[in-house]
Amino acid sequence: MLVEFSVSNFRSFRERQTLSMVAAPRLRRRENVFKPTLSGENFPSLLKVAVIYGPNASGKSNLLRALDTITTIARREPTARDTPLPVAPFRFDAELAMSPSEFEVHFIQQGIRYQFNLAATAERVVAEQLIAFPGGKETLLYSRRHTSEGDQYAFGDDMEAGNDLRQTWKNITPPKSLFIAQAVANSSEDLTQLKAPFVWLSKAIFTLLHGMSGMASAAQRLAQKHDIHSLSIAAFLQEVDVPISEIKVESMELPSLLASDSLLTPGHEEISTDSKRTTTLNRTLLTHKTALGEAKITFDEESDGTKNLIGFWLPWTTKDPNSYSDSCILAVDELDSSLHPKIVEALVEKHISAEIPSQLIFTTHDTHLMDTKLMRRDQFWITERNPNGATELRSIHQFKGREGEDIEKRYFEGRYRGLPFVRKMV
């Protein structure tokens, strides 16, 4: 579970900004929060959903990119030595140009709370640190900091493995890789202390930043392989009032010379050519049911909203707790893209009412959710640019107001700030 995330000197973020999933006390709608399972520690409840609003170019997407950066670096293969790390400093302050981007994430995994700190430039990891809180007691596991004399390490008294093995881990850690990644990859089954937090860092956050087209293609491939996935996609669509009863993916092989003409035929979404000079054309057919009967429509003919929903099915079905982590945090940029506000509301309500809690974080311009009374004040966040061009992030709960107030109305009145300044057209 995500507890809190902070970022500074990354893209539009200059000063440290923090997104907290810790629920504010004494607010109603207790179904929107859950009590994390922690060994020997009484910890506040956490939010199931956080929604981020703000003008265009105010930093909403960059916040999700920052979250994704930790996962990307944790998954990084040691062989990718020449590929820059996916960080970029705040560009409007020359003094920060050579400084690292900094991230701090607090999370819960397998009943223990952790804090992970990361500082990095495009060229190298400058610092990383992992702290555990077993029973609420702060315990350093390790820290790494790059200096003019090379990487300097410190290990806590409770850190597993002997000096020889730790030295081996240090020696095989490249500048652009995390120490924890190398330690876990080169440990025996008996050494498990770092595995749980590393699994969370590398697998718990599922971020969707560039639309749903890639996910929609993956969903169609799964539907082609197994009928159970086809049925699951259709059921998901029906729950949000899209009348699709069946999804089938048809394949047709043609000689490559003939396939060029076939590419002009609508509905051929996926194309692959093999060494035998044949081309496989796949097309997805979706059966719509109406009072007058059924009709099959190709994926290309579907609306953008339906295509996005098909893409959203895959991360939606995998966001619940699984064998990899205690939960999955699903972070989506512009969840409302091509979707009716009522569909977004239905998805959020379904997420909140799920038996097993997980966390959903998304950006949107759709203020309909503010008016549904579905969510609490502490679940709405606002981004805005200050005069320096830097992103500032605030919870609506930080502003004075009562719990039952009209949040949407007050937002458009500018009470929470975060509105675009639009000049009148002459």
C-alpha cells in the first residue's frame, strides 16, 4: 500500500511536493478508506482513491511520471549501461540543472512499513536509502551515496548478509542501477529481507501515461488466446452500459504480396509478417446486442471511449492484490479520456466498494466527481503553477471548509485555486 510520495527537482517540480494517501480523521464515508495490516503498529487509515485536478501544463502528468520513475529504475537491467535514467531536473532554475531529482516513497509491504529515498541524475544514481519500521521502530537497512571518492555505503545492524556478500553486491552495482536490485538478484533463497520491499518498488505501481491503445492491443491478444478473457472483457463493458456480448479475434494468413491490398480493408488492426513471406491479419469483432437483434462491429469502427474501456480492462483486472505484492496501485493519466462522466463515476464507485482494498490514483479535468458526494474532501488534489513555473500540489482538505460543502462550485469559484487563467479573445 502507498502511504506517501514526495518529489523535488523533477520536470515541473522544483520544491518538494507530497501526495499523501493517509486519510484525514473525523471525515465521513468510511468506505473510502481502509485500515492497513501492520505488525505491532497502530497506523492511520489509508485512502482508496486520490483524484488530481489542475490546469493543462500544471504538473498533473509529471506527478504520475515521478511515481513511474521509481518503478522504471527498480526494473532496470544492469546491461542498459548507456541508456540515461528517466529523470530531468527543473528547467527554470539554473542552479538545479546539475542537481539530482529526488524521490521519497513510504509504503507497506507484508505487514511492515518502509521508506525508500532515491536521488538520481540521467547519468547515475546519486543516493538511495531503505529504512524499515518493524513494530513502528525506525531501522536503517542500508544507504548508498555517491561522492568524489566513489559510492559510500552504510548498513544497519539488522541488515542481513555478511560483509563479504555485501561487498560483492556493492561491486556488481553499476552507476545506473539500484543496489537493492542487485542484492535481490544475487541472493540465495535464505536471504529475504530486501526482497519484499524490492518487489513493491518494482511491481506494485502500475502507471498508464500514454493512453489506452497499447493496453487495448494487449487485451485483444489475450481475448484471442483464451475465451475466459474475452468473456471478462465483455462483462466489464456491460457493467458500464456498453452492450457488447461477445468479442472474437479472427486471423487470416495471406501471401505478403497480396496482403498489401488487404491492408486497405477496414478492421485489420494487427499485422505480423514471418520468414515464410506470409502475413497474418487479425481483426477484432465485437457483437452488439439491441432490441432489434445483434450486429458485429470491428474494433476500428468502435468509439474512442469503447476502445479506451477495452484497454482499461487489463490494468483494472490486475490491480487487486496478487502473489507479487500486498496490493497494486493503479495510476492513470486522464482517466476520463473519451469516457462519459457517469462511467468514470461507476468505475470509481466499483473500486471503492471492492471487497479487497487497492488504490487508484488518477488525473482528470472532469469535475463531475466533485458533485457526486461519492468521495471525501481529502481525496481531491489540485496542481497549479506558481510564478516560477513550478508545480505546487495541495489537497482540498488543506483549505478551510465544511465537509458537506459544494466542492465543485467552490472549485470553479477559485476557492481552491488551480484554475487556468484564460485571456479574453479580442
